[in-house]
Amino acid sequence: MKDLLKRLVGADSTLGKGEATVAEIVAAEFKKHGIDRQIDRWGPGRANVVARVRSAGKRPGLLFVCHLDVVGPGDEPWEHPPFSATEENGRIYGRGTTDMKGGIASVVAAICETVDSRATLQGDILFAATAGEETDSSGVQRFMQEVTWLPPLAGIILPEPTDLTVVTAHRGLFWLKITTRGKAVHSSMSERGINAILSMKRVLDELEHFQIPTEPHPLLGKCSLSVNTITGGEAMNMVPDRCTLGVDIRTLPGQDETALGYDLERLLTRLKATVPHFGAELTVERIAHALETDPQCAFVKALCSVAEVDLTNGIAFTTDAPHLVPLGVPIVIYGPGNPKLCHQVDEYIAVADLHKSVARFKKIIRAFLT
């Protein structure tokens, strides 16, 4: 299992490289154990991998869904090179060890060890690892285009890093781009132009006090808004005619993104009516809905019993889970790794946590499928 994780981490699956190499590593591991698997390829380097362990078919199956991609290592120096998978002091370091190649390695190992044990399965084990979760969820959306081959399911588990707590709710994301328009002139005659950056200052002032009308969620707290990117201007001697702002809103279950977008459109309309020469437009960059699974449903209660936890939790980050909701079965997030290490320099996962998670996933498979 450690060797598998090291090979997964060593295969750079950032956006520029794609997921195909990692998909091949996962497929090869399943092949060694005689498990049916298939790689779905598209575009330069893009790939999903799916696998299925067939059973007597007397019980609903269990679907594990992972993502193959990782975020880039960033510009800050790493003590341990991000794709070297260095093992030191009971930890394996590298980009994706926590988010979420540690979860992939644990689930794959649990499935392969279950097959090797020749356990008599009454329900199928299903596995999917998809592309693009960190950017556009293109892989899981592609996976969902053809799911007629799936048998009836008891539930779905995403082994994202939760420190092996059972998570039944997470916030969604609503990414917006606001662009202000101006008029470019030579900066020595700035009074003849319209400065798009100064127009954007008006927007920033409004966003600083913008209140999102929603009640806090008992597990997830409040909806949040964060201004995360800004670009504008082409030269020191030119009044900028364009400035663009990136806004990340983290939404709650049941929240209407369309209505929220209208609220921000009205904010811009108000500025256009009150600020001379103000021009701006809003575009939606990405929507991922929030997740909420009933913690009292039979699947979640049974999973909590096997996982030896009393309560379910919520997480602030977003996953591919909402794209799986049309399958109509309970979805939980449950996997190894400290979520606070996601996207961090010198990301790592404890080897002890990996071994513990393999044992837990094997126990879950046996509880639901044998």
C-alpha cells in the first residue's frame, strides 16, 4: 500500500500534466489482483478509471469515488520535493498524499485485499477515480453521463481526508468574475480616461459590507464570501480600461445560487445608477452545490457503527459528491489524512493512518457486502 501511494504521488497529476498516468497506475494495481477495470481517456492526458468486483448480487453494492488530480506545488520552497514521495519519521510527504492519493491507495488496497481473501460477496464493490475535481469536476461529470451499468447501491463513500470522521455535509462553491470597464488614455491625460481599477474600488467597497441573506447551518456555519484574485492594467503610462475580480462564495445546503447572483447583479446596477461612467459585468465561472445527507438514514448509521464514531460532521471544503446526488443514494465523505494539510507546502500523511484506513475500509466492505 505504501509503495502504491508513492507511485501515485510520483506521477504528477496537476492540471498541466493530466491524470492519465495515475489512472494507469491504479488500473495496473487492480489488474494484478484480477479485478475488472477500465480507463476512459479524452483530451490531452485526461482520464478516469473505474473498477468492479462482481458478487452474487443479493445485496446493494458499495461505490467508492476518488479524484486523481492534485493542485500544483506553488512557488514556496518544499523541504521534501513535492513529487518525490519521501518517507520520513512515519510520514509520507508529497503533493496529494492527503488530498487525496492517500485515500485512493487505502481504498484500492482494501479492495484488493478483500478480493485476495476470497470473501464471498453478496454485493458488488464499485470504484471510480475521476479527473478535474480541483478545477472543473469534468471527470465526475463524464462518469455520470453513463451510469446505467451500475447495480443498485447501498451508498457512496468519497475517501477525501476527514481524519476518519464521518462527514455528511459540506459547503458548495459559487465562483464569480466581476469585470469593470473603463476608457484607456495616456496617463499624462488621465482626466480624459475612465480608470477601471478605480471603478473596481467601488465594487470592493460594496463587497466588504455585502451581507448574504441566509441562516447559519448547524454543521457548516455561515455562508462565506472571499475576494481572491484581481487583475488590471497593462502599462505604467496607460489608464486601465479593464479590471477583473475573482470572488469565491461558499454556499450552504438549499441555497439558491441564481438568487445570490441576482443580488450581486443588483449591486452592480446600483453602482451604474449612482457612479458616473461606471461600467461592469458579472459572469459565473463555476458552481458546485453543497452536500447534505441525512445523518439518521440507515446507511449512515450503519457506517458510523462500523467506523466506531458517534456523530457525523461537516467540512468547509467542497468535493465531487453533489454531482453524484442523481444516483439517489446516501453519500458520505470518509477518509484518511488531516484536512488542514490539503494544498499546503510539505503536505504529508501518516503511515499509521494509512494502515488504519485500509483496515476500516475492509471492515466497511465486509459489513455491507458479505
